[in-house]
Amino acid sequence: EVQLVESGGGLVQPGGSLRLSCAASGFTVSSNYMSWVRQAPGKGLEWVSVIYSGGSTYYADSVKGRFTISRHNSKNTLYLQMNSLRAEDTAVYYCARELVGATSYYFDYWGQGTLVTVSS
Amino acid sequence: AIQLTQSPSSLSASVGDRVTITCRASQGISSALAWYQQKPGKAPKLLIYDASSLESGVPSRFSGSGSGTDFTLTISSLQPEDFATYYCQQFNSYPHGFTFGPGTKVDIK
């Protein structure tokens, strides 16, 4: 059974750092495309970052230069290192596995989410 | 980047109703669109991908259609467990990333 479990969220001051983890089971993280998607309280979904099986990474403009996506193959775990955090980064952060469809890419499995609150 | 709009932003419906939600892309995206359902406090759940392909395990009362710029999600007979917010999503090849629609909240009339 495919499962994604996020951890590492919490309260952090503006300008601070946090590292989120997403432990996967039932499939191999390094063989898949993996993303982070966030949702601010009461708002919609916003894609944050992706790491492809080959290692290429991409970021939303809103986090470029501040966030870094990575993975640990032997731990089968995805990470999101978040630096220079701002109030507007406050959100529930989900990790998600990408499904390669016939015409595009979608998210077929999601974790339960971890809440990041940036506040003084 | 391609933008997605959804209509309506919210709707009230009764159990058994036929419900249709629309997603419009700012440029043609062929059939490269997905639909998700999200309930409060839960992660989104993939319902439809490639505009009309039903994800495994999703009830057949959900269907998707459309191509180019206009897409619809239809629930043929609304069930109590279907009250939720629905999002459409597409992939941008440049700049590289994903875009979600703003969501449509379906609640009980």
C-alpha cells in the first residue's frame, strides 16, 4: 500500500528555517516524480516544488532561492528545506507523488499534510 | 503561465442532484487536466486525469469531459460524501510547474 507521511512542521519566526520530511512506503521515491504542494489556511492549493527521478528540481517563483527539495534514497524520504521563511509561507504542506498520464502529470497519492506557521 | 478559472465558486445542492463544475484554461491545453476532491482537514484526492480518465477506485458517478480550454466535472447523482471542494489542475511546461484552479465548494442545500 502506498503511503506518504509528512513531519517537521511547526511554529517558526519570520526569517527562520524548517525542514520538512515525507517518508514514503509502498513505492520507491527515487523512481518517481515527487512534489510539495501547500495550502494556506482557508485558501486554495499552490504547487511549491518538484524533484524528478533523474534529480532535476523546479520551484515556484514564490519560493525560488529560499526552498530546496531533496531526497534520501536509502531512507525513501523526500525533504523540503525552507529558509528565510515569511508569514506568507504559513500553510499546510503536502508531499505528493506524480502520476504520469497519457497527456500530462498529476498527483495520485498525497500525504496527510504538516502545518507550518510563520509568526513572531 | 496558463491560468485556470472555475465556476461557480460555490454551489448548494441536494442529495441526488446532478452537479456540473466548469474549469477554463487561459490557453488550450489539449486534454491535460485533472480534477481533485478535498474535504475539510484532508488531503486532496485525485478523481479524474487526462480530462476524462477515472482514477482507480473513484465511483462512476464522477465523470470529466472537455479539451482545449473548457472542461467540466459532473457528478451524476450527488451523494452525502460528495460535499467537498473540487479543484482542477494542469501542468505548465514553461515555466515548469503546476497550476490549480481556485476551487468550487459544494455544500448542502
